Amino acid sequence: MTETETEASALAAPGTPQARATLADVGRLAGVSPKTVSRVILGSGNVAEGTRERVLSAARTLRFRPNHLARNLRHGSVTNTVAFVIGDLTNPFYFLVAAGIERELAKHGLMMILASTDDDPASEERVVETLLKQRVRALLMVPIAADQSYLEGERQLGTPVVCIDRPARNLIADSVVLENFTGMQKAVRSLTRAGHRKIGFVCSPAELYTHQQRLLGYRQALLEVGVTDTSRWERLEDADGPSAEESVRDLLALEDPPTAIIAGNNRASSGVIHALGNRFDKVAFVGFDDFELADSAGISVVAYDPAELGRQAARLVLSRLNDPIGPPRQIEIPTSLISRGSGELTVTLPQ
């Protein structure tokens, strides 16, 4: 550990939020004046290269961020905004969650700003860092990258981080998730009670926490009725693999095709419906996630309240703002099976 890092680590009190570094803090660590720090951070004025490197190193060590949103506020202050980082902007799920967040925060005088990673793991840290430079009060996010440890320093500074739909990886953070495992069990059990044993499972991207949990629920429910090998019915695609529609067509083309299919999320449901057409009298279908017009089309689904995900996440943020100390909390939002016709086809079990 360098002398600079040693001095900086001595400033941190384990278990309590650290005070945000100011220009003066960076200057003391770098051995220069706050004015020199300001010139380096803003890129203005002539500063010797060695001095500039010392200042930037001290700023990184202290996790100093200039307030680009409100330079006229005193150094270290924060805004009344809370950031919500979502995935694909075209997915209506995120907007329903955002509505729950916004209404809950508004009761406490806080505003929500929205940003998207476009479900690109490589862009997550960049998007988050851009928002943190605006000195948001808290960060809500739908994690997509494989590692969120880059946020640990910000969390130690007292910024609440709450993950939605899936927990963070390599980061101590609160989370609000769905009842993924048991929700999928409900769907599969409804099909096995109707006599189905050959049940296809389609989802993408397969590596997501939500889909992994749903896959485990699917396998466990089939194991309960003696089906031990489900691999031939599973189509777990990555983002660059076949579409859900193509996967269903592949399943239906098997010599012994499934009598029922389950979709891992609303996007996969769309592909399944396109592949099956109106053949629910021949192949049963249940989707995970409700979606617009599913009731009119008679699509059976595992449903939940997306706005409740948002409300609970906002309440965790408010709780952390009032009391930042304590172990991470995870809240599960319940799911329910809604039978509308597509998943009720019965089959006769072989003797």
C-alpha cells in the first residue's frame, strides 16, 4: 500500500459512511492548494505534469467527484434526485417499476431520474458513474454486468444502492426481487397436474439471476413427478443465440415434441406465441410475466405487481437514507398463477 493509500484508509471508519472528499482534502493529500486541485480537475491553467499526476492520484484514492450538476453548491453536498438505471428502454416492465419508485419518492420530496444500459453489461459502469457525478442521493439499478464491486467505494461514502429484479454481485447492497423459484414451480405444477411431463422451457439471456432461479423452479417441479432429465426440453439461449420463436420451432420439430411450453419472461412469451399461433389446443403454454393483451389473447401467466417492486425499492432507499448502518436486506415480491386458457390443456399420462 502506498503512503497516499495508507493516509486515505486511515480516514475511513468501518461500518459508518465516510464524509465526501472536498477540494481541500485532495489538496492536503497531494500537497498542493485547493486552487491547484480545481485547475487540475477542471483542466484549466498550467499545472506541472508531476503535480497533475499527484492530484489525480489523490482524487482517485479519496474517490473525489466534482459536482457537475451544481458547482455553486457547497462541496460535498448532494441533490434531491435518485437515479434509476434500467435495461432495455423498450421493455414496458421497467416503466411500471419506475412508476412505483417515482410515486413513493415524491411523497418525500425526492425526484427520480432514469438512465438505460440498453441491457449491455459493458455500459453499466459508465452509465452509473455518469449519474454519480451528478451527486444523486441514492442509486437504484437493475444489474446487468457480472460484477458491481466498482460501487463499493460509493456505498462506503453513504450513497444507498438498491438493486431491483436481481441482486448485486460482489457488492453489499439491498435488493428487491421476484418470487422467481416458487413462481415457476406454480406454473409447472399446474401443467403436471394436467398430465404434462414433456414441458419445454425457453428463455434468454440464460445467465441472468432471474432466469437461473426460474430454471431451478422448473427442474424442481418436474423432479417432483419423476422427470429427472429436462435438458432436451430446455432452450437456454444467450443474447446472440436463436430467438425464442426459433427455439420453440426447434422443440416442436423433435421426434417426440413437448406437450407444453413455459416462457422465462415476457420477451420469450412473444416468441412462443408467434411460433405456436393459436394451437393451444395442441400445446399448452404458460408465460412468466404478464403483458399487455395477454388477458384478451387468453394467455396463462405467472403474474406479479411490477409497481410494487418499485415501491419496495424506494422504501429501502428511504430507510437507508435515514439509517445507513445494518446488514443488507432482500425483499421478495409474491407471484400468482393466472389461468386464462392457454395453459389448461390436459393430456393423458401413459400407463
